[in-house]
Amino acid sequence: MKRKVVRLSTLFALFSFVGTFSAQEKKKDSIKENSIGEVVIVAFGKQKKEEITGSIQELKPKDISALQNGNVLQGLAGRVAGVQIVGNGQPGSSPSIRMRGIGSINASSEPLIVLDGIPYPGSLNSIPSSDIESLSFLEDASSNALYGSRGANGVIIITTKKGTRKGIHVDFDIKTGINFRATPEYDIITSPAEYYLAYFNRVRVGEKASGKTDAQAYTEAINKMNATLGYNAYNVPFNQLINPDGSFNQNAKLLYQDNWQKLLFRPNLRQEANLSFTANTDKLKAYTSLGYLNDRSYLIGSGFKRLSLRSNLEYALNEKLKFGVNLNYSNSEQNLGDGGSFANSFQFSRNIAPFYPVYLRDNDYNRVYDIKGRAVYDYGDGKGPNGARRSYAVFENPVGNRQYDLNKVTNNTVNTNLFVQYKFLKDFDFTYNFGGVIINSQELVYGNPLGGTTATVGGRLAKSNTLKYAFNHQQLLSYNKQLGSHNISVLLGHELNQEKSDYFGARKEKLFLEGLTVFDNVLKMNEIPGNQYDYAVEGFFSRVLYNYKNKYFFNASLRRDGSSVFSKENRWGTFYGLGAAWDISKEDFLKDSEVVNALKVKASYGQQGNDIFYFPGTTDRIYYAYKNLYKVSNFGDDTPVVTTEYLGNNKLRWENSQNLNAGFETALFNRRLSINAEYFERKVSDMIYRAALPFSNVGYYPRLENIGNMRNRGVQVSINGDVIKTENFTWNLYANLTHYKNKITKLPDAQRENGITDGLFLLKEGSDRYAYYLKEFAGVNPLNGDALWYKDGVDAKGKAVKQVTNSYAEATLYQTGKSAIPKVYGGFGTQIRFKNITLSANFAYQLGGWGYDQNYRSLLHSDNYASNYHRDVHNTWTPENPTASLPRIDISNSNQNASSTLFLVKSDYLSLQDLTLSVGIPQNFLENYGIRDANIYVTGNNLFLLSKRRGYDPRLSISGVSETYGYNLLSSVSLGLNLKF
């Protein structure tokens, strides 16, 4: 189904209207000039917003209050220019984040997360969004330089709340709502009769294409239905289901019909409550909070629970000495989805034919119950009516698995930040920061002995424990001095960051008692895996900030980092950042302008590094990239078997990212319209990529090498406007957009001509990271329905031309000129307030990219087993439909739906990220109950999606390839109450 997406030109027209409206308004509003003196969180401290020379964007509590995610970053798509966020629906999960393009091919492209000044190795699902005071997104070199080896992909600084309001205050927020599936399923066949007809016609058409008569094709199709499908959901034999004219037998009656998706996906409750206390005196600032979240997913048996406690205390002993402690404890329990297998609930329910039953039935088609009165599930393993057996996903039943199996992760997280600050000699201060994180993660995986793959071994129980420690020490010496019109600030610092992780697990099989998840109840030991790692990075850094008359701003940062990931020869790297800005609006020729209230131009340049690499083909981090790594195992006796897991490379170097940023910020029409526009360029050199080395006859060992360079170049624009701003009525609009192009600029000599094939993509100089490399679909042969592709050939004159072939093996792989990288992405939104009623909405969008819809391809399969079809199967070629655009579906030719450009689809989308209506309760009513302020609100997240094809959600993948096993996004609608005392 085709959907329309709003055009960007509409947004620009709208903001042109904002500027015109604001310019024409004559009345002077008493508007607070928020940019003057506004403080922004930066690396190792704070700066006035007017002093920033780089690219820093900040979100405040009002910007995230509508989010209903266990992880605050999950709901921020479209909110920050330059930032691309790809999430999934698993409650409590972490999204993938990209800042200003692709940071690497085989190393991490994720930004560094800094929590209260300390790099944070855990998941942000341990922190309720109500505890967050600000999120700062640092996108350029001058902003990130002090994070050196970890700042190449950007930095997100999260600052939690402290006692900033004078006096004692109590805030209480409670909300309850419903979670449901956000993305509708593909347009799949749901009727058994429709499926039988589709399967019959698929075989019939294939048989006719092989030269058989109508009667022979009919008989063969009926015979293959009987032999392949196994289950007959009707009260007549297979040979009577389809009439000789190809119509369905109207006298056939359904014996049963189970709906897999309705049993797997159901609306569920969501509950959240947060209580906080703040106090602020001349010496003490205190913030304490208690939070509870029970986020049940629409997927049965899946969800996220969290109990959190935070205490943030800051005490000034005198004017010189100040110290503080910020302590957070979180206990969370995450019941996970199914992972990547036939048992995956999303993949299975999409692809299972609709006549296969969920529940086991006897020969009379009555449900079977066990001795405890529970309905028995059908696993397609020959126990069905009359010994029926599935031809698809035998031994799997996700409804039964979700009922009896467990896949649970329990995390206990303690996060402590301590600081001591001492001011001396008037202009100096010294600060010591300590950050400590301890995460105890326990995983329980239980496979039941009643049915499914684990029943074949009598059930399975696996438990593991991961204990992670992270400690960070910072010593900061700063000097701040004003000399007339000159302002200078100098920072010298040292940082030591250490991490250690210890993993231990065990797996046993053959349970004695069903449902008892202790190892003493399981008889047979299977394996006892374990590993550990240590990681350290140490840095020495400095920063100089200078401004003259608060009009001309300069900064320079330098950091020297050493990382334990590399060998001693390549362990240390030097990183830097330079920035400058000019506040033109303070010049005499502009300072009295009634139109231009602020205008600043800025530029920065610098270099950062990246030391987060992954085992080739995985997302498991390598902590010893220069060492050979081995695994020791056995085959049931005492003889050790040593295998090489990874071949180290002691010549491996940092990935380096050189970042250029230039732009301007302006505020117009009494600050009613603000614009921030920036040009950026990221050049990544010494790029990490996997290689393979031959070793005798054993095979190939993966290895990482510095192989090439890559560039991201683009622009980002943010616009914010107050259409109307009066005492009782305000209307605000905002929009942002990001456009960039990615280009691989250097590969090794051996791969320079032909490039490196990487799945559906070709890594080649001059091309981008996600440029599709596919066989080009050329249409359908109207005579027989054969799929056609292009191949390289020569004409009669010897000239190279494209030729058409029906042989997939002969077809040529081409650079398609299409990429998964969108031309433009961003967001827009509005807030309307009338007296005590506020309505806000935030949207995200993407335009101009291409996706590869693997799910759609699998639903038009030619395989000889009974998996489901997309309803477009009715639009494939048949003798009666010779002009079809989709080829004949034929079990004798699996290449009919082979991978090609046929399955590329536009990845444009528009989504309503959140919508909130808030009503303030009148003050004269609240005063009777000692309540300072109160609001009742309704909020919804992920409320609709417009995309090119129903079921295809571009928000789930950065690479553009549809997620076969992806957890579809979750929608939430909640009713809440906020009270302030």
C-alpha cells in the first residue's frame, strides 16, 4: 500500500510564515531572553551558551516529559538535528544512535554516554527520565576534544537533577496506560481457504509452465498439497478442497482456526510512579527520588520492571570548599523477546501458514489437555490430527514457548559520583571527581520439557552472572580570570578510566520437575562457559577558553590518551579541537537592530579517536585487539581442544576522525524566530575492517586491520518560532533537518578496483557505506512468467550493453545507484498553550533513502514448504494475468524471488512520536489541599506511521534492511497526574 509523506517544502513555507507574522507584530512582549546567560553542560563543566564555538544541542525536562520509555534515548527520534535514532519495541532496550553520519564500518559508530561527568558503561534503562535535568548532544570537534579517544562519534552528556529550587519541595507523578503494537503486520494471508488457493495456484502455474496440461497440473497441485501441507483445516479431503475450475469448495467447513498473532500480541498495562524531594539552603542542595516502572509489552511474557532510588547531595562547607555525592541504585528485570530463530514470535507469526493450529487437537479436532487441565500446544511434530506434521518450523510454537519458557535478565546497578572542589588564590579551583559503577547482571534462560526443541533433550536451564566494575578518577585544575575586556579560562586535567567484567555461566539439560529453575532439578551438565576482561584508558588534557568583550570567542583543547586495546607501540594517541565564534549582534552596526536580536558565526576543527572494535561479524567488543585469543574445550573427555577465536594485530592503530564544523545562530523579531544552521565534514582515517588469513587446512581466522578512509559531509538546520505569544495563549513551532553524504575515499590496493562485497552492499572507493550491490530486476516474461534480470554483454558490433536473461546465475551484480542513507531526516513539532491547557506534538521523518524488504521477499517465496504469503501473491504472473509485474511463483524454481532490485523499497516515513494534552488544575482549588501545582495529562507515543508499504518500518534499521527478527515498535497511551507540594 502506498502512503504519502509530507514534503519538506511545506515546513519551510510554514516557517517563512512564522518570520513574516513575527515581523509584522507591533506589540513589544516582555520576553525573557533565554539565550543571554543561559548555561549549557559541556565537557568537564559548564559554559554560557553565547560562548559556545561548536555544536551543542540541549534537551531539558520539558522536552522529555512526554516520553514513556524505559530508556530515555529510545523516544528521541527527530528531536535533535544531526542525530539519527533507531530503536526497537523491547521495553527497556537501548537504541542505536548515529551522529552526523557513519563513524566506522567495523568499529563502533555509537556516541559516548557521559552521566554526571563520568563515562557510563551501563544501560540508561537504570535511570528514570524524571531524574534527568538535561541531555547535551556534543557533535563537533571543539565540543568533544576533551574526550579524546572516545569522542569520535559524538558525546551525549546526561545530567541528573539536584536541589536547585529554594526551600523544600515535593513532586509526585503517576501514570498508567496501555501498551500495544505500533506497526501493523504486512498484508499477509489470514484465511486457510485463501492460503490453500494460493498454494494450489502456485503449483498449478509452475506445472503448466513445465508443459503439462490443465488436468495434469490440477492433479499434481492437489497431490502436492496433500504431501506438503500436512494439515487439513476443513471437513473434506484435500482432493475435494479445490474444484476443477480452480474455485474453492463452498461446502467445505472449517474444523478449527487459531490466530497466532492475536494470541502472541495483546494490549497490556503500563504503570509508572515517581516521587522526588528537593531542598536548597545556603549550604545544602539535596535531591532524592524514588521511582517505579512496570512496562509490560504487547508481546506476551515480555516486559521491563524497574525500581530506582537516587540521592544527590551537595554541601558547601564555606566559600572555598564544596563537596557532594550522587548515589543511584536500580533494580531492573527485563523479560526478553525470542531472539533470532524460527521461534521468534514476529518472524514465526508472519510466516506461519494460517491453517496450522496453535493448540494440539485429536483426530476429532478437539483440543487436547494435559493432566493439569492446560491446553497442549501443537509443535508440528506429528502429534496432530491423524499424525499430521508441519512442513515449516517443526518443533516450534512461540505461543507455547512464551507461556512456559523464560528469558529474563535481572540487573542490580549501583552508580556513585563523588566530588570535592576547593577554590584557592582567588582565581583557581581544584576538583576531584570519582565515579564508580557496579552492575551485577543475572540471566536466566529456561526451555520447557513439554514441547518444542528443548523438549527433545528433556528441557534446558541456563544461568549466567556478569559482574562489571567501572571506576573513573578525574583531577581538574582550572583558572578563570577577567582582565578588563579579556576573559580567559584554563583547564588542566587527568583522567583514569578502568573497567573489569567477569562472566560465568552454566547450562544443564533434562529436568526432573517441570518449571523448577534451580540446577539441582536438572540432571545432565552441558557446558560451563566463562570469561573476563579488563579495559583501561588514561588521558592528560587541557583546554583554553578566551573571549574579548564577550564578542570574539576562541577555544583550544588537547588530549593525550592511552588505551589498553592496543599494543604498547600504538597505545597512545593525541587528539585536539579548535574553535572560534563572533557575536556579530554585539557590534555597533547591529546591536540596536529591531529585527536581528542575535547573530553569531562559528567554526571548529579537530581530531578524535575510536577504540571500540568488534569481533568480525558480531557486536561483541574486542578488548585485546593486538593479542591472539583462544578457546579451550573438549569433546567429553580430558583432552583439551584449543581453537583460535581471533588473530591479533599488534600494528592496529586508532581510528581517527577529523571533524570540521561551520555555521551560524540567529534570533530574529524580538527573539520570536531562531535559526541554527551548520555545515559539517567528518573524515575517518585508518578505518577498521575485518580481514582473513589462511592457516593450513583449518580455515580462515578473522583479523582486524586499518584499511581505509571514509567521509561524511552535510548540513543540519534547526528552526524554532513563536507564532503567537501572549499572556494566555502561545503557539510554538519547531523543525530540524539533516542532510549528509557518505563516501568511502580509500581502500587497500588489492580491493581498490573491485571493492569489498559486504552482504547487500559494495564497499568501493567513491561509493557510500550503504550503496546497494544487487542483481538488477528486468521485469517478467509475459509468455511464461519467468523473472528476468540484466547481465553484461556485447552487441553485434562488440559494444558493451546490458542484456536480459532468465538465468539468475548469469545475471550481473550492479552498483544500483541507490543507498540506504536517506537524503534528509529530522523532526518537527508544535506546542499550543491556552491558559492552563497545553497540547504538544512531535513528529519524525525521513526522505530519499532506500530499504531492502527481506520480509516482503520471504512472503513471495518459491520454497516447497507451507510458509505464508503476502497478498501480493495474487498479483504474480499466471496465464490469466500475463502482464503482472511480479514473476511466477514456482516451487521448481527458487530463483524466481531471488535477491534483486525488485525488493528495494523507498524508506521514506513520517511518524507521530508523541502527543500530549495537559490540563492544569486551578490554583484556587489546590490551595485548599496544600498543593502548589497540579496537572492532569494524557500522553501517547508512537501513535502512527506512514511508510511505503504496510508492515515495513524504516525506523528499525540503519542499514535499510528490514528486520526479520526485529521487535516491532511499541505504542503507549497513558493517563497521568502530576502534583507539586
